[in-house]
Amino acid sequence: MSDALRYKDKMRGLRFFGARWRLLLGLVGLGAGAWAFHTYAPPQHNPFRPLSLEDPIGFATFDKLTDLKYEPSTCFAALEAAAVVHTTLLDSVTGEGCGFENALQTRQVLTPLNDALSMSCPLAASLYIWEQASARPLAEDMFGSPLVRLETYGTYSCRNIAGSQQRSEHATANAIDIAGFRLADGRLISVAEDWGARSPEGRYLKRVHKAACKLFSVTLGPDYNAAHADHFHFDFGSGGSCR
Ligand SMILES: [Zn+2]
């Protein structure tokens, strides 16, 4: 073999080993990256960590809440871990396209409600995170007074979406209508009165609405249509809307 050929052969061998080494190093790097992410990423950003209702809102929160629709035992375990006092409702059909599945009744997911309300477990879980990460701390920060009651227009109602032939998410207790926020100092922040106002109350409503969009599949308010002029509608159905 000539020197030139021998040299060429040697170089080919080196390139072959070089490629294998690069592949191996790449795989080790990927593995180390995945391990570091899993070990150090905050749980709200890590889709492989179980959902805790006490976590702040992160990149993985919405997907974890969505998974609860298909994992009722995980959903109820999350509520229990957060000490949400509730009565589990038996699955039942209450009318055509109406009824309860993986639902509960409660007077207080986190903040007391104006009434005992029935709601699906994933709706309750989303509501809890929205209250603890947004509605409650913002009330303290902006008004120096804790949020003491959510004024609602209810959750469950066996009916269609207004002006449509389609069942509302309310028909399966998978939606809540929130009209206002009562603070400990007696103040009421009202969607009907304060939405769009250039006041702290108006800014509060904008901010909690924006936070809801990260947690519920459908978030509607007065900007959506006249039917929502006096309340926010949050649901955990199959739609996707933030208006
Ligand atoms: Zn509604």
C-alpha cells in the first residue's frame, strides 16, 4: 500500500471514530440535560412532576390541569392534598346532555363562595390555582385587604349556550360565572361596574382575567359579548378562548 493510500485509510478510520464519539457525546449531553431539567426545573414548569395546587402558574400548569380530566383520582388527590373541604357527587345524568361526572360540591375551593356550588374536579383545581396565584395575592397587593368571598352566578345549570342549540359547559358543572370580588374591608370589585375602568378595581379585573386565560380553556368577560357584561365565565371544556 502506498503512503498516500495508507494515510487516506487512517483518516477515514479517524473520521468514523470521530462521528461515533460525537454521537456518544451528544447522547450523554442530552441525557445530562434531561436529568438536570428534571432535577432542577421548578415543578410548575416540569410536565413530569405531579400537579400541586400550591405551585405558582408555570409553563406546564395548563397541560397538567388538562390531564386531570382523564385522571379523576389524581384530581381528587390534588384537592385533598390542598385540604379543599368538599362532598364528592355521584356521577349522574340529570337531563339530556346534562349531569355530573367526577364532580363535587363545595362552599369554598379556597376563598368562600356566595353559595354551595357543584363543579367538576378539574374546574375546582383550576379555580384553586387561579385564586392562590392571582385573585388573592393581587387583592392584598393592590388594596391591602384580603379577598373574603367570590360573588358568583353559579356553576351548574342544565341549559344551552345563550342563543345556541349547543349545551353549555354549565350543563355538566364544568363552568363558573364570577360577578365580583368581596374584600375584607367591605369593598366589592364588580365586573359589571369596574370592568374597563381606569381605576385600581378596573386594573385588578384585567389582571385576574389575564391569569384565568392561562388556567382555563375558555375565559370570557364583558369584551366577549353583551351576555357577559356583568361576569367572567371560566370553563374547562374542549374549546379554547381568552376574550
Ligand atoms: Zn357561564
